Amino acid sequence: MNQVLRKGMALLLWVASAAVCAQVTDVTPPTPAQSLACLQRDASAPKFPERNAIDHGWGLIRVLLRFDQPDAKPKVEILTNTAREDMQDEVLRYLSSYRLPCLKATEGVVSAVQEFNFNNSDRDPVPLEGEHRPPLCLVMPRQDLSTNYPRASEIQNLVLDIVFDGDGKKEPEARVVYSSGLREFEDDAVEFARQYRMPCRTGSEAPRIVRQSFSFVPYNATKYAFKREAFSLGEFLGLTQGIQAVDVDFDFKTMGCPFKVLYEAFGPHLPNEVTVSGKQDPNRAPFLRWLRERQIAFQSKKQARSLFGSLLQIDVPCTRLELHPEAARAATAASAAG
């Protein structure tokens, strides 16, 4: 079966308690319905719909629920969606079991907001805001990108910049930043991206760009994946090219350590992306620039195609990183002699 992977967005699986969003105009305690005290729902919460042994998918769904009948399921409005179709199926199945039996006709409509986060990775949840991270109200299509390309024998990779410059209803512009092959795949992905919306925009904001990578995996193509996606700094550097010849000295105690870096592997075709969540520290800039230049030591072109767009977490400790070619050669020689 052919497979299209949407990459670049990741979060931990959890279900937040719903919270009443209606504005309170007096100090009267909320009713059981308004506080969702009588909410009934399926005991089987959504689970990550794993496709295969190397499935590192992820996604976020935020919904607005409106209850207007005690014995009916709520009306559901999608506020944010970065999840693939089978994750959405899990959430909508679960929400269809919701009932608010204590709701009285005099209470009108009770509204609530709930989030569902899916992640099948050992990485920490990815922050929603930041450079090249999806914004808080991005809504992707209900159905996945469906494609079939009989001519494709190799994995096809594509990177789009999706540009929002109007209000929440305006279609975004999708620009091809990188493509490894088939024009048909480009056209289908661009058309798919044009269905994205950012409903919280009023049109007065500055343009917003969301970068996303797509991969098309032909039937029977070899698919590689990292067994895990969270690494110590030393482990990550061990995956990179020519680290024995590097000469650097970084003191992380001057950079607000410890901290975590997200590294997106686009090289050598595009500059790799590095992102640090939380409070930004300008002292980290030289290190992050250096880290962005590190390239994964792929064993073959097929492996490089398969791992294109992989998102890795690097844990940076409170220590000092000193790498010198002479010391590396001496350590290698001593190891060989022993």
C-alpha cells in the first residue's frame, strides 16, 4: 500500500478535561451541567492508531463542543487540527459518545473546549509556536492526502511553505521549497495545502508561513526510521558526518542549560532546521548555528531519502563541549591499540 506521510508536527497523547467557556456574569455557582459534572462518555479514550512498527506519527486536535440536548451528542467545531485522518476518526468516535444528561432546557447551550494530542515518539511534545512550528489555530483537511503514482520507484520528498496573508477564510498560497521528483506529487500536495485554514486570523495580522514536509512511499519501497528520536548531544554527534575533524569549544553553562533542541534533517538539499522551545537565550546562537550545519551520516541515498524531514530531539547538558581533531585522532589510535 502506498503511503503519504505528513511530517513536522508532534505532540504527546493526552486528553485534557473540558472547561466551560461561557462567560459568567454573576457569582452564582455553575450548575452541574455548566461545570460538566454529569458528563458521560465512552470509557475507551482515543489511542494512537499505529500503522506499522516504525510509525512515528503525531498530531493535535482542539475542538469546541456545544451541548444543547441532554440525550444528544454535542455539536463539534474543529478549532485546530494537525492530525492525520485515522487520528481524527479516533477523536470523533470518542466525542460521539458524549452526553450531558443533567442539562436543563433553561440553561441553553453549554460550551466546552477539549484537546487531544497524539504522539508515538520518545521526544517531548513539540511546542505549537515558534519558528516553522504550526500556529495555534491551524486547521488541516479532514481527509489525508490520497495519491497513487505508478511511475514512482523511490521515495518522493517535498517541502512546502504555506503562506497565510488574509483572514481565516482565505485560501493560503503553497510554495514548493524543495522537491525530489514527481510533478504529480507536487501538484497534489499543493492542492491539499490550499485547503488549510487559520480561522483565528482577522486579516490584520502579518503574513504567517507554515513549513511542512511530505513524503510519498511507493509500495515495497525500503523505509528506514530512527529507532528512537530523543538523543543526548553526544549520541547525536555520533550520528553526524566528520565529527572527528571538528574543532569547537562550547560552554553550555553560559547558555541557560540544560535545554532541548529540535533538529529537522533536511540536508544536504536544504538547510537543517533547529528550534529551541521556551525562553530564548541569545548566547545559544553560535552553538545552534553550528548544530544546524551538522549533517547526518547517511549510509546510502535510499536511506537519506527515507529519513528526509526526520525530527530529532537533542538534550543539551550543563557541561562543556570541547572537540579537537588532535584529541580525536589520539583517542582513536589509543582505542585501536588497546
